[in-house]
Amino acid sequence: MMAFIARITAARQLHTFDPFDETQPTRFDFSSFAATPAGSAIANGLAATANASETALLALARAGGSIAAIVSGGHANPRAGCNPSDRLAPDAPLALDLAAADDNGASNSDNVTSLTGALTISGLAEARSTVELFAGGVSLGTTLVAANGTFSLDVSLPQGENTITAVATDCAGNVGAASEGLTINVVAAGTLVNSSIDADGGVVTLYFNAAIEGTPDASAFAVMQGAAVAVSEVTVVGNRIYLQLATPLAEAGAVTVAFDGSGVFTTEGAPTSAFAATEITNRLDLDESGLITFTNSETETLAGGAEIATFDPLSGRIFVTGSDGVQVLKLNPDLSMSLIGTIAVGTNQITSVAVANGIVAVAVVADTKTDNGSVYFLDAAADIGPGMILGSVEVGALPDMVTFTPDGTKVLVANEAEPSDVGTVPYVNPEGSVSVIDISGGIGAATVQTAGFAAFNDQVDALKDMGVRLLAGEPGFEDWTVAQDVEPEYIAVSPDGTTAMITLQEANAVAILDIATATILSIAPLGLKSFDGLLADFSDRDSGIQLDTDNPVFGMFMPDSIGSFAGADGQTYYVIANEGDDREDFIDPSDAERLKDLTLDPVAFPDAGTL
């Protein structure tokens, strides 16, 4: 019968092990020696020893300085070499890995996948032991380790970050330690949601469900209009792919586009799905629409201005921001309006009003705009005067917009927190934030939670890499934090009242708020928009409105207001008004430059003089 002979070179001792004697242990600790099994070849920590007169196979797995030996073949025990009296636990499994075929992210070794089922995870463990895989403490299943010490198991994982560990149990029931974790990120694949053709037919734009990146080859796309139309250039920006065509498309005739899925990934590393020929039904039309006539019943001139207005259907009143307070108008049955009074509120520096369930919320800026502001609550139906005021709460600096959740129990406030004007002493740059005011218990019992951005202060470089426009850390702004840099502008609440999207205009981004916990969950960049082929007035120095197309210009969205609605498909959609803005009043040096003052790359812009 074959014996396992190990020469312990450091100690010059010879040990003999009979693998078929179940009274002997099946494991030896050689942590302080170099071991060589007689008659075997060792490679990559695994060794197989065969005896010409026996059918035994010896699988060796080296881990943590120990050798585990199990012999199979020529033995009646179904777990050949198993010793039921063994009391030594197996080592932790090693080398957990996601199969390359399932690792369909930007690299087949980055452990990023868009697949959720039939994911094959492999590894090494004590031969003939049973391995159980776990994700976050939840069992994913078990598998038997082969005689050569390898195992694999197909599992299902949810989207998100999953940390997989493995635990081995030998035939005697000894349970080993958990392996090191294997982190697998399951992310949604990028999919096409829309497509369009520009006014001149020279650019096809593909819109995806997520931010994407990559440098796909033009050959990855097929544009057809009767015959193939060559793609001369591909640009990936934000969630869009722009296909510059070698020749413009005809005005008439169906157009399709196809994509083989190569070279483009979401910013989370997931692949973008290929799609077969898909018809493009959206095309910008430059034909004049003609005059549209609106009929209004009456225009009411207000001395205090009229930037923001909100209507209360219970009282039939309209509440309008004004320089002297909140202006209250009565909407008459014939749709005519009449001013019935103005109520002074705090400093009267009113930026926003909103109404729900007969309660008016009013955002009021402090005398010094960098100090914390307030939100006042008014009884919409009360007599005009101080008695309308139900109470107030303190919020963040420069509250610029106020809105209610759909059920009217909470009020959200975008605290823009602009810095002091240039030249102000002392110069103050407060932190932007969103206040969540709970009025479910009544105005007198209102509570305020503040959702800030300080948690992102150590992510400034990562946010910039994503495309968030930040000054923090740049020359002249080394002492700025992300929380000081972002300026919440406007809020849209999801129809179910659980989350809100906040525009961060100057950062060209939006933030997602969890309302229940008053926590900013994430900041998402909006990227750039190509104006090549779009009709626009590209200069404010050409003596009037001069609409033009085919300018190689990308613009930032930089949204101001935002609204949300539920689509027929049950999804929540957000609509943004992209105002664009700079901060030259508040920072020095200014973040605005005129094109004529810039030196353009002559290769990229051979027509720089014309531009």
C-alpha cells in the first residue's frame, strides 16, 4: 500500500503517512518547514502523487504553511482518505474568483457584471470538503470540493456590491474559518432609451439610461437610410453618444441605427447592451411654427415684483413673492385677479413660496445672506395681517426654494448658501444644504433636519473625475470644501414622497436626497450637451438674434428649476430648465471667460479665428 513520505529538509527527519489508515490524521502542519512529497511534482501550491501499482491520487493544497492530504481511489470510503475522528478544521478556502465569462464589465477581471444569475464562482479548498458560499451572511449554496482541491458554484446575486466569502467543512464535521472576501459589483447594463437626428441631418444622438464612457470605434455603429451612411466620428458625453455622419441624411426616408455593444461602458463599469436596427423617429425641425396667440383675462401689476407665485385652491388666493412681503391676490370666478394685501414676513427678503393643505411656506433670507435664513408658515385663508403667521423655523443660509412633499406633511428647502460678494470683509462661504421640515404634528411642533454635503468633502477628486464641476482644490480655492462649493438651487420631490432631486446649478450636477433620513445619497454629474447641428444664438455680441447651426460647441446643462412626474410606465421622470450660470459676483478670479480671450488648439479648431 502506498505511503506518503515527506522529507522535512530543515529538520533532516523522515515522516511516513499511510493514507488508508483512518486512525491517522489527514493533515500535517509544516508551517516552519519546506516539504517535498516523494515521487511528486509540485506546481502552484498543488501536487499530485501517483503510485504505479495503486490508483490513489494525492491532492495537496498549500495554505498558511500547511499541507492538506486526501487520497482517493482504491478505497471503500466514499470520501476516500476521510478520517471521521479528525479534529483539525480545514483551512479557509483560497482564490475566490468570478468566472471571466460572467465578468462582463470593462475588464474580465474587475469583478463587475450586469448578470444577476448563473454566476460561476470558483476557488481552492481542502479536497473532498464541502464549501458553502455566503453573501453578507446569507448562504448562496454548497458544493463538494474535487480531489484536486478545486470547487465552483453557480449563484445568483442582487444588483449592488456583494462581498462573497467561503467556508469549508471536512467530512468529520470540522468547520474552517471564512475566506477573504471577494467583492462582486452587480450593476445595470447601459441600454438605449431614445435617439434623435439633428436639424441638418449630420448628427445622430443616442441616449442611454445611465452615464457612459469609452472610445468606441465608428465601425461599432450602423446607420442606414436605404443604404449605409458612414459614421465619421464618435463622441461619448454624459449619457449620450453623438455619431457624426460623413454625409447628411436626407430629409425624407426612414433612418435606423444599430450598435454592436463594444467599447462603451457605464461609469459603474457595466457593459452597454447591443441593439439591432432601431428606427429613429425624432428629428429636429427648423421650420417656423408660426405665431401662437394666448388670451388672458387680466394682467395684475404688482409694485413688489412677481418672481414666484403659488395658488391655494382652498382659499382661491394667489401668493406672490415681493420686495415688501408676500403679496396676496384673489382669483375671481371670471379669472380676473385683485390684490387684497401684502403681509410682511421676517426680513422681507423673500425668495420662494409654496402652498399645501391651506398652509403657505415662505422662504426668507437673513439680512446677511450668509447667515441662516428662515421659513415662515402662513394660514392661507386668514385675514391679511400679522395674524396669518403661524410660526417659523430656522434653516440654512440663503434659502432659495421651498416645496412640499405630496402629502403636505414635510417641507423641503434648498439652502443655496452663496458666498459673500467679492470684496466683502469678512468673506464668508457657508455650506450648501437642504432642510427637511416635518409639520405632521402641526406648525408649533415642527422639527427641522438638515441634509448637508460634508460627507462628500473627501471625495472631491472622485467627483471631478466623474464630471462634477467643482472649484474646490483649484488654484485660489484650495481651502474650499465640497459642502461649501455646491449651491442647492431647486428641488423636485418624487411622486411617492420618498426621495427628492436637487439641482446643483454651478456644479452642473444633481443630488439625490432620502427624505426620511434627511441624507444626501449621491451627487450625479449632468455632463455636456453638443450644440453641433442645433439652432442657437451663440454670441451676445453680434447685434441681435442670430440663429445658427453646425458650431462645434458643447454646453453644460447647469439647471435651475426642476419638476417631477410619474410616467405611464410607472417610472419617475424629471424635467430641468437649464439656465446656465457663473459665479463671477462671488469669486475672484471669475469662472467666466470670453471665447476671444482663450487660446484654442489650432489642430482641434482650425477655424479659431472665425469662432
